[in-house]
Amino acid sequence: MISNSEMIRIRRQMQRRIRDVVAERRRARQMEPAGEPAGDSDTRQTTDPSLTAPL
């Protein structure tokens, strides 16, 4: 069974990873040319490899 402190640690780690991915995607959007259509998601990577790494 997972202890309460370990659950808190895992939750905080997940929140950090999510925050990092959101920030990375925001930076990538800001770097895109202004004329590029926003709906063209076929060329973007949809999964972040850091999220699939074992804990």
C-alpha cells in the first residue's frame, strides 16, 4: 500500500510534469509563424516522451 506521504510526492511530481509540458507547448506555439493555421495538428508530436518514462 502507498503511504500518504508517497502519494503526495507522486501527485506533486505529476503536477510538475504537466506544468512543464504545458509550458513547453506554449513556447512552441509562440515560436510558430503567425500565418500558420492553428488547426494543423498533424505535424505536431502529440505525446511527450517524458510522460511515458517510468517513475
